Amino acid sequence: MQNKYLALHNALMESSGKLDRDRIMEIARSVGLDVAQLQKDMEDPKLKAMIDRNMALASALGVRGTPAFVIGSQFVPGAVDADTLKQMIAAARKGQT
């Protein structure tokens, strides 16, 4: 909501150790987020509804973890190397999946 999603995401991914609520808020503050506003935004029912829809979709697709990809009509559960991923995308663009 504060246009700092990518900065927060990257900072969280680069963090080591336990990510409890206090640590997450500390990291959010360090990337320039207004933590009070972030906490308020996190309580927005629209956000919960969006997360619930995403969880329902993941469940319907059989996603049980990350990473997971949908490439064309193919579901790929788990990591694949970059060359395989590129080949799968190229095939999907040609309508081969």
C-alpha cells in the first residue's frame, strides 16, 4: 500500500534468523515504510479476502509449496533449472503445452 513491496520483499529475503513480527516491522522501518500505517493496512479486510482467494486457488491447483509454476497449461511443482524453464515457456508460447 506504500509502494515499497519490492524493497520489503528483498529485505525480508536477505534477512537471516527468525522473522517474528517485531523483526519484520524493524525491517519494514529500515526500508522506509511507515510501520503504523503498515500495521493498519495489514488489518484491511480486502487484503484478507485477497489472500484467501490466492490460497483457495493454490489449493485448487494442488500447490503445496514454493516454488510452483503454471506455464501454459502445465503445472510445475518445485524448482526447475533456468534452461528447462525457458524451454517450457517457449513451448507454451508456441501452444505446445
